Amino acid sequence: MNENTHIAVAMDVIGDSNAQYDKSVKELLADKQILSRILKYTLREFEAMEPDEIAARIEGEPKVGTVPVDPGLTNTAKVSGGNTEDSVQGEGFIFFDVLTEAAYGDLLSTVIIDLEAQKDARPSKLGYHVENRAQFYAARMISSEKMTKFFKSDYDSIRPVKSIWICMNCDKPSIVRYTMKPEKVYGNPSDGEDAYEPISLMEYVIVSIRGDGSGEESKNELISLLEDLLGADDSATKKNKLSTRHGIKMKVETEGRINKMCDLSMMVEERGVKQGIGISTKVIRRHIQGVANSDIASEMQIDEASVDKIIDEFEKS
């Protein structure tokens, strides 16, 4: 096996761990104890409720990475349905990170909620502004309601949609809510029998959290929660902060999701060296030793020079 193949195998293993880490983050954000707090501190519909009540209003289990975003496919999955592959030729599969519904008010009123986790929100990195992508996702959610939530011309039955974006590793923490509001250009709206006060059917929220590991606790409850949840602490410290600061009960499912995310975070060192490599020789060796095919693992015989080469190739990817 030549050196390039050594590097390719190690890169594949590291890349797979990255994907697993991303999935574990989404699964943790979809945990109803976490999700209910996100809804409370971002959406007006739930701000007066306690997290336990909000959690009880979340319908079923949130769908994590199974509902397609692409036109013509979202409503095939019917929001609460199963996985549907993207059949648009030449396009990759794109899925909502977390998609769910929650009831508010009289319990008959529901909103459709999309929750997205974004590791980097810089336009220079993404090639676009995340606010524009959030609007597109919200618009797709609206259009996907055709033939699932409303039929023919019954547009008054459209459910409101909310797209919430958790943007990590930002310089300054913030929560910004964007909504559609009427602007009177001329005349006065009807005030008789036909009077109608339009509601905003489409809304998105950008939540920016820090990733510098400074340890300074935010004064905002949601920012503090998310920074403790997604920060660089080990699992024991993380669970202690979530329990004592935010009242998160360490149930078996929640604790398991935290442990899984922290284990994967150690592998890929997502919050590792702030200025440098982000993956140490120790971590790479751990990945190589974990390759399922032991023959490949033993054949690679990575030395210090090969590790440096792998790191260099990883940074370029």
C-alpha cells in the first residue's frame, strides 16, 4: 500500500467521524429537553411556557436528517413521514437537520419547526449569507404544505413555519428574529366584516454562539445553554453544567447523546487547537487504530513523517 493510499484511508476515517459528530450534534439538539428550551427562547408562541410543557407539545419524535429540502420532495415525506431520496438528476441530497411540529395556544394550532446547526456562518467561508439560506428553507417548508396541510385553494389553512439556525464559533453571541410585517403604502385596510389581520406565516431566527472556550457564562439563558452544550468541556463537566445551570435532567437518552457527542468531539477535535491543525497526531493514530480492517491498520505503519503528511492533506481538504 503506497503513501497516498495510507493518507486516503486515514482521511476517510477522519471524515466519517466528522459526519458522525455532526449527526450527534443534531440528535442532541433534537432532544426534547434541549429543543423545548430553544423554542422557549426563540419563538413568541412558547415564551410564556415552561420547558416541560413545551416538550409535551412537540408532536412525536423530531425527524433528524430524513426530510429532503429539495423542491418536490419535502411534501413527499409529509413532514412526519420517512426518508425520501432526492431524484433530481445532478443534485446531491439535502435534508433538514431537525424537523418537527409543536402545538401552541389551544393545542389545535401548530407550527412547523426546522432547526439547523451551522458550524461556521461566515459568508467568506460559506459563499453566501446564512440569512438567505434560512429564508429559502422557510419558503420550502411553506410550499411543501400543499397537499399535506392544505388542499386546492384553502390558503387560510397554511401552518406557520419557523426556521431556527444555531450558528457556532461566532465572535459575538446574539439572537435575531426575522419576520414578515405589513407596510401600509396607500389607503386604509378594510375594517368591516372582511377585515383581516394577517399573521406572519414565515419566520426565521439566527442564534449566534461563541466557540472560543473562554469559559465566561452568557447572561442570556439560551446562549449560555448552547455554549455549555456545544462547548469544549468533557462530558462530566458538560453534564454538570447542564444539570446545575439549566435544569436539564440527566435521563438515559440525554446522557447517552451527550456522551456520544463528546466522544466524537475528542476524535476530530472540533474545538481543538484554535489557531492550528485541529487534529493531533495522537487523534490520527486513534483513528487509524480504529479502522475496521485490521490488515489495513497494521499495513499502514504510520510514522511521524507520514502523520505530518496526513495532517497537511487534511488541512487542504
